[in-house]
Amino acid sequence: MYGKTRNGGKKVHRGIDLYRPHGLPVWCFMDGEVIRAGEQIGSSGIREDAGYGLRIYVKHKDNVQTVYGHLGRCFATVGEEVRGRHVLGLSGDTGNATGEIDHVHFEVRVNGRPVNPILFARKVLTNG
Ligand SMILES: [Zn+2]
């Protein structure tokens, strides 16, 4: 659930977990530029996305950013211009997704702040 705390309340869930069996396409929310792709860098990396495993960040217009986590395959590369309905990767269970229902972690940030992504979720799971 968006905004819910986990792990004893230490970490706020900044996105939503979209039910998605492994190995299915994950579509880009809308046109944008890939700014991070692949495995997060260990302890020296950016802490905010620790646990996301293979993940993709896309920068869109109007300071909107989307995040797709726990992917099984990552097709997009940093610097790539992607369109809405572009397949960014395949769903999976990398990072700390183990033990939960198969899902894609999805976040929307506006001006760097997480917003509730539920209204945008359909575009990630369907090619339309
Ligand atoms: Zn999540």
C-alpha cells in the first residue's frame, strides 16, 4: 500500500506493488528519458532505492519521474529516450521482493516527492 510503513515502521512504502506474474512486460508510463537502469549499487549507492533490485527510473516532462522495481530483466539503458508503451523490462523478483506476491514496485515522483501512483498504474500493466 502506498504510504504504509514496513519493517517495524522504519521505511515508508513510497510506491505501490502492482500484482504481476514474473516474466511479463512492464511498459513505460509515458514518454521520457531513462536515468537509472539495472542493479542498484550496493552500500555505496543511493540509499533511497535499496532493495529495488533491477530497477528503472524514467524522467518525464513536468518534473515527473517514475520508478519500476524488482524487475527480472531490464531492457532499457541509461540515456535512452523511451516512449509511452515502450517495454522497459520484464517483471521479476530481484531485490527484496522475495516472499511477497509477485509484483512490480511502481512509484511516481513529482518534483522529487512521491505521490500516490494508483491513478497511473493501469498504463504500466496494459499496452494502452
Ligand atoms: Zn513496493
